[in-house]
Amino acid sequence: MVREFILAGALVLAAAPAGAQNLCGDRGEIVKHLNKGYEEAPTGMGIAANGAVLEVLTSENGTWSILITMPSGGTCIVATGEAWEEIKRAAAGKPQI
């Protein structure tokens, strides 16, 4: 299922490699839209080597989105999907399969 995001002009389509498109805009507006429209909320985050912040937002019904916020402040939705499942973190050196 393809999900479309419309934020009443708050988001701007940005070109990405291989013809793909990301939806970009103000982080607060994007998070607000994902919460209101899909009941998604941040559940994980990390900082990339280039200083960008990667966030995973998930919902109780299994939808998910991945956001990237660049050091310059721009935020883009880079992936969305369904059937999110939490996996218990394995102890170091003991991969879970």
C-alpha cells in the first residue's frame, strides 16, 4: 500500500537519486502529520557520521516512517511502510535469528 502525505503546502518534493522522491519540510509539521494521520510517534533515533539525525516513527497498528534531519535543519521522510515489528535487542556477540 502506498501512502501519500499532504501537508497543505508545508512539504516540498525534493529530487532524490534514481528518480525517487522524498517529502521534505519542517520536522515539527511532519511529525504532527504522521501522528495525526497514522498515529505514529518517535520510537528510535541515532546520529549518522555526517551529523544527520535519523528517526524511526511507529504506530500500534504497524505503520512506520523513517525521517532524516540534516545538520542544516531540513527534514525529509525517506521511507514508509507497514507491518513494523519490535525485535528484542540481542546481547552483544549473540545475534538473534
